[in-house]
Amino acid sequence: MNLLKGILFKLISTLLFALMSALVRFVSEAAPVGQIVFFRSAFGILPVVLIYAYRRELASAVRTRRPLGHIGRGSISVTGMFLNFGSLARLPLVDATAIGFAAPFITVVMAALILREPVRIFRWSAVIVGFGGVIVMLWPHLNLANVTGAAGAAATIGALFGLGSAFTNAASVIQTRRLTATETTASIVFYFSLISAIGGLLTLPFGWHSPTAPQYAALISIGLLGGVSHIVLTESYRHAPASVVAPFDYTAMIWAFLLGYWIFGEVPTVYVFVGAVIVAAAGLFVIWREGQLGLLKRREKAPEGPPAGM
């Protein structure tokens, strides 16, 4: 374990994801979401295949015992990708990013209902507070008194897309937990990218945009950044426990704010700032609580020391 290296990889991963989101926001002004999904997935496979071929693990990426499970997980994930990119096309970068942090709270609820995982009062309290923060962020977009004109309607749709994306991301996490019982990480990543690419390609008959050279570069970069960021994210968990690196997920909001302001001139509203602080605080509490429970479990499983005098 190398905690500093794990944290560094996590920070790089969040930056790459933020850059990918900014490029999605940029090309969405011209290209339809389905086309962006295809480029994200098709070119995202390339670094994944290269890294697993280098590690001589490519066979494990293709081999599977549960093809239907991968189809289910891939279908959920590609739906989430469509919703996420649709949100990025309609909302400021930091708004869409912050709303996405509702996913961990939804995962807690789904894990309790579907996987029957025990959830104690501390986590339920954090979930309620976290959802309160999400409502604060969504309020300007869902308050009918504020929704006027085409721009207001587009922002409302974008907010709903972002919330829907958070739900599908949580469902994808639940399905991934099921798959990890028999499937390798390589196969989960590979089939996710493959199914998502097919899902994006199916939108071709509905009309794709003929990109300019800069737009082509952006579309290809979206895929490469997505693939590399997943690899770097995986590496972060190889070098440090999840409880150590997970809090650095919230640096994504810092990157989103800086990129949104620098590239698009977007300034977040006070609702986003307040809601993001509430969500981050609740999320960090859940992470801290999970770390405490993990320490307690390890102490309970640790063998007792030798009797006194020996």
C-alpha cells in the first residue's frame, strides 16, 4: 500500500473525468448525445484493451460466466451515460457535477432494499441530510415560479436528467457488486464499454452531426479521457483503501467550478454552493462512518494475544 500514490491517482482521475465532462459540454452544442456516447465508449475501449494486453490480462477481459449480467449492467450504465450527457448539455458544469453526487446516497438506499445490507441510523441520517442538499441544488430548476422561457425549461430537464443519472449510477453500482462475485474487473470494464458503444451506435439512424476537426478531436478525447480515467481510478484503489481515497471524489466539484468558469464563463448560484457543501459534508460523514465500522470489524476478527506470562 502506498497512500500518497493512491491519493495522487485519485486526484488525477477526478481531473480527467472533469476534463471529459467539459468536453462533453463543449461538443453537445453541435453533436447529439447518442453520437457523444458512441465516441466516449468506442475510444474508451482502446486504453482499456492496451493496458490489459500489456498486463497479459486481455483474456480475462473477454472471458465471462454471466453474459446476461453484463448486458443488464451495460444497459443500466449506458442509460445513465445518456442522462448524464443530456444533463451536461443543459446545465452549467458545476451544477451537473454536484447533482451527480446524489448517487452515493441512492446507492445506500438500494443496497438496503435490494442487497439487504444492514444500514444503521448514522448512515440513514446522512442520506436524509444529503438528499436535503440535493433538493437545495435542484430548487431553482424545479421551482415552477423560476422556470420561464426555453432556457428555464431546458435547465429543468437537465436537472431531471442529472437526478435520473444519479439513480442509474447507483443501480449500476449495485449490479457491479453482484458481478464481482464471479467476474473480473477487466471483464466488467470491457463489456460496459462495448455495450455502451453499441447503444450509442444505435442512434445513428436518428441523425449524427458532421464534426469539424476540433469537434472530432474533442469527441475522440472524450473517449480516451474516459478510458484512461477509469484505469487511473482502478490504480488508486490498488494503492490505498477506499475509505482513504473516496473523500477526494469531491475535488471534482472544484475542477468543475474552475473549468466551467474558465471555458464557459459559468458562475454557480448560491443554491449550488450551499447544496454542494451539505452533500459533501453528508458524504464525508458516510465515508468516515464506514471507515470506523471497518476498523471495528477488523478488531473483532483479530486473534486474541497470548495469555499473560507467556
